[in-house]
Amino acid sequence: MKILYVITRSTWGGAQAHLYELIKDRASKKDDVFLLVGEEGELADRVRKINSVNVKVDKILVRQLSPIKDLMSIYKIKSYIKKINPDIVHLHSSKAGAIGRIAAIGMPCKVIFTAHGWAFTEGINKVKRNVYIFIEKMLAKHTDEIICVSEYDYKLAKKENVIKKGINAKVIQNGVEEILNVESTKVNIPPVITMTARFDTQKNQNLLLEALSKLELPFVVNLIGDGPLRAECEEIVKNNGMEEKVNFLGFQRDVTSFLKETDIFVLISNYEGLPISIIEAMSCSLPIIASRVGGIPELIDNNINGFCIENDAKKISQVFEMLITDSDLRVKMGKASYRKYVSGFRIETNLSNIETVYKELIGEAYAQN
């Protein structure tokens, strides 16, 4: 197959991690793979190291709404599609999904859009939500397959009539490579809490720090990631005298070593798709504390492998107190996380399901090849 992948941002996150694994898999199967991305960054750097993959960076492809640049992007993507003549154009992220589908209208390629959390998900401004719903309804007609990374996103799209009769769509949940290969029973003193997330409006490290400031207990917090809101969080830590407990570790190319030394994984968010960071933590046998938003309830069986909670500082601090003071409960929940990971969130399952979509779309041409 000849496949063109398109995404706006190269900054490392869940969508980029998923796309990297997908590109690596298709390249290993000797497909002709192209990546079009809107900026230099971690994703572009990693993909360039995969043999035979063609990477094109075009800074006209931006995440923000920009009518002039967006029209130019549509023209450039259309020209690029004509030039390489792919069998499949697979679009990732809302912005790339929008302009990419417009660019592909009338082209002979099959078009797939993976929604890594809808732009009209809960937590988004109501006016913006309505605009995004209208746009997605129009674009769905020009999509051969919509892939939702969570049951939540699929149901939300059906509720808003984006997915309806005549629109092909399915759920393919995210997956990750196994990290530890065992059910871990480690116990650190004091317990180590880790959150891996960009410091941006989607996440809510502020609320996490507020909740932890209420606890007079021994613990260590590792905050992995960078972003525009990091300075604000550093100020919160300073104001609450938590400098000895909270470590700002910045962006890390590989979080494996940190997860291996973690006792509790946390993700406090305002909205989500299906967070790869939580699945990575599950593969490391970690109990999870996370916000009840997006597809997160599909990863956490409440009171079994962690706590899926409302974004309320008091409630967050209460469940932390339970896990910090009870190492046996941490180990028990961590083992449950690992079993849940093994049951359906391995990377092999995810990639196999996507390959099935590819085969179904281009059918006999793929089989004969």
C-alpha cells in the first residue's frame, strides 16, 4: 500500500505516539509510507529514523484557525496527493482531519480520519462546539472511514448526528507496547506519584497540586512535560511550600524509567480522548487516579484498578490519601491495571484492527499486492 499520513503538530503527545507506532508498523510491512506534518519536532525527528519513510514538513499546516493559511494548506495537500497518488490518506487531529478531507475531495484515494478526541467534546466552549459539530457533519460525507479511539467518542458523534446512517465509523481503542512484561509489586517509601502530560489548557496540573497540598503525608510527585502553563504550576508549588515534594522534570523522550519507579499514576484533565499515558501506566501495573472525562472510564474500573473521579480537589485528595497510606491496595489495584491492559490494550491489537480497515477499504488491490 501507499499511505499518506497527515497531522498538524509534531510536539509529542498521545496522537503523535499513536501515529509513530502506526507508521513504524506499516513501514515494517514494506508499505510506501509518507508523513506530512506542520512543524519540526519530536514526531518528525523519530519518523525520520524509520527506514524508507518520507517526511515532509510544511509550516503552512497550522493548528490554529487561519483562513489564508488553511486555504493554502488545502491547495498544497491536494497537490501532494496528486504527486504521490496514495491508496490511503489517513488524517490525524481535528485540524488536519478538516483540511485534509477537503483537499482529498475528488481524489481517487480512500480517506480515513482518526478522531483522537472530538473538537466538540465536553469541556469545550458551547459556541465552538456547535461550529465544530457543523463542520464535522459536512466532512463526514467525504470520509471513507472514521476511527474513534474510544466508545465515548463514538457515542458522542452519534449523539450529535456526526455519525449516522451512510457514514462508516468504528471504535479502535488505543494500545501501547508492553513495558514491564510482569505484574509489578514494587513499593517506594515515600510513594512516588507521576503525571505525564503537557502543561496546557486540556490538562489540569493546577487542580492536582491543589488537591495534594491538602495532604499532610509523605509523597513525591513527578510532573513530566512542558508547556505554557508550567510556570503557573511552579508558582503554586512555591506558594504552598511543596518544593521538596514536587519535581518538574520537563519533556522526556522516554518515560519508561520513570513509570518503573512510580507507585501511583495520575491524569487530571478537562477533556480527553483515550489517553495513551494511562495505558502505558496500566502496562506498568500502576493504580490510576484520573478525571472522569472522555474515554477515561473505559480504562478505569472504579475501585478495581484505580479511581475515576470528578475534577474536585477534595475528592481527589481523598483518594490519594487512601492509596498513599495503603501500599497493599496500591499493589492490588496495580495488578488489576496490568490485567486490564493485557485484555485489550496491547499495541498489536490496535495495529491489527487498523490494518483490517485498510484491507477492507482497498480490498482486492491489497490482496493481489
